[in-house]
Amino acid sequence: MSKSFNIPDKVIYVCTGSKCKKKGGKDLSKLFRGMIKEMDMKGQVEVIKTDCTDRCDFAPVVSMQPDNAWLPYTDEQKAKQAFQEHILNNTVK
């Protein structure tokens, strides 16, 4: 039991319920993971695919924590902009 439990500074939740998944949710999680790897932020930022967030009319939905930013109708451009705003520009104090 010598493994440590890593707690990331920030978490990106990507809905991959049926409607969000069909509208690109799974691809968004891959995009975010790629950006985290590219920016060498592994361990600081984590992407978690969630089941349905019950916001199907706004699919695909992403939430960025700890900002509590909820992003409806997220496409690649919105995802990159939100990553810049909520992950890169907003450092944990």
C-alpha cells in the first residue's frame, strides 16, 4: 500500500452519456488529454468521462473544476478556448 493518491489541481469532466457521446463528448475527452500531455500538465489536470449529466439538450457538456464552469454545446474550438481560460490562465492559489 505504498502507492500515493494523486489529487489534481484541476479536473475536466466530460459527459459521455449517449447524447453527448454521439455529439462528440468522447472526442472532447481525447482532445483534452492530448492538450494536457502536450502542456506537460499530467498529474495537475485530470480528465474524467462521466455518465449522463442530465443536460442532454445542451450536448456535449463539459465542466471545468474548481471554476465550476459548465460549457454547453462544446465543440473543439470552445474546448480549446475554455482550456486556455480555465486551465492555463487560472492558476490555483
